[in-house]
Amino acid sequence: MRIIGGILKGRIFKAPQNLPVRPTTDMAKEALFNILNNQYDFDNITVLDLFSGTGSVGLEFASRGTSELTLIDKHPACISWLKKMLQEFDFKQAEVIKTDVFKWLQSPGNNTYDIIFADPPYDLPNLANIPKLIFENQYLKPSGILVLEHPSYLKFDQLDYFKEKRKYGNSTFSFFGL
């Protein structure tokens, strides 16, 4: 995994091989951040990274100076890796939460975010529930965006709040907003 921008630009990390993840490719991540960079000042936004895994996307946000970052995953090895990386680079603006994403999204009283990035396992049967829960429980700020990474064969353009999609090989980013 490579960090594309910010203070860690060009750094390559080797995540433990035992993590149950499918990291976002560097090509797709670079394209995503080119899109987001034209819309947001990273110094002044709050970000939620769901299904964080190796933290490839979350660390990219932290490297670019995101003011507040919350990373959520339920796998203990992923949580351990994320905490190690955040501590190593002194990213104090980041919080790691070990829990099931769907349970967390259903619990009231959580913050609202400018950007929510969700990269769930592609074989989850209920991927369409992610945008539904986020909008029902008002996790997104009015000018915010939800980015759902998913296999390209799935289509989410019929869902409420869908805005656009961008395809990168076998992966697609679907964008949602108010």
C-alpha cells in the first residue's frame, strides 16, 4: 500500500499478510483523491472510514491533514495494525473503533461527517443497506458525500441519494449525497 499525498507522500507500507482484506488499489485511490481534492479542503473536514481494513484510505486522509478521522473495523488484527500505524505517525486526530459497522451505524448519538468512505467486503449480501443506514441515521453533513466502493457488477444508481459512479477495473465508487 502506498500513500499518494500529504506528509507521508510516497511511503510504502507492508500490512501483515494475515489480514482479511482487499485493499483499494493505488490507481483507484489516486483517482478518488483527485475527485475529493477538488471538492474539499482536507484540513477542515471530518471523515469516517468504514470497514477500514489496512487503513489505506484512512491513512491517506490522515496524511493529507484531515481534522478528524474515525476508522471502524471489527477484525482484531486490522484494529491492531491501524492503531500501530496511527501511533507511529502521531496522527492524534484519528480514532479507531473495533465494532461491527452495521451495529455502529444503527446506534444513535454518533457524529456527522463531511466524507464517509465505505469499502466493505465484496461478498457481503447487504451492501445496499450501508447508504440506507447512513442517510436514515443522518451521519452525513448536508454538504457531505458518501463513497461506497463495490464490485463493478453491482449497480446502486437506483438507490436514494445516488449521485454518480466511477469505475476503476473491477471496482466502482458510487457517490451519494443530500
